[in-house]
Amino acid sequence: MKKYLKEIDTAGLILMLLGVVMYRFMGMQEGFIACGIGIVLWLAVVVYKAFRWQEFQKDNKQNIVMMLIIIALLLGSMLLAR
């Protein structure tokens, strides 16, 4: 599986991006499904790397920072939407 991590990660990111574009800008409900599948693929890579912390230590630290930034952006957008 290690040799396919980059492909799975890239596919997940592309599906998330396509899903957001389809749902947000084109009004297609299928975009929600594409985004969900992309998130599941990306999460699978993150979990795989987390269980092999020593091997992927740099990537794991980047993933943690990215998740913290995304959580902060989501919380900020929820507070502004009130």
C-alpha cells in the first residue's frame, strides 16, 4: 500500500475539489457524494500514516497542522454565519 499512498491522496484531493465545485458552483447534489468519497480516501491515507508514525513523521506533522487550520477556518465561518 505504501507505493500507492501518493495516488490515493491525490485522487482524494481531486475528488474533494470536484465535489466542492459541483455542489457549490454548479448546484449538483452529486458533488456532496464526490466530496465525501474524497474525504474518505484522504482520511484512509492519514490513518495509515498515523499508525506508522516513525516512517511518516514529517507528513504527520503537516497533516496535524493542516487539520488545525481547517478546523479554525470552519469555526470562524460558523461564527461569521450567525
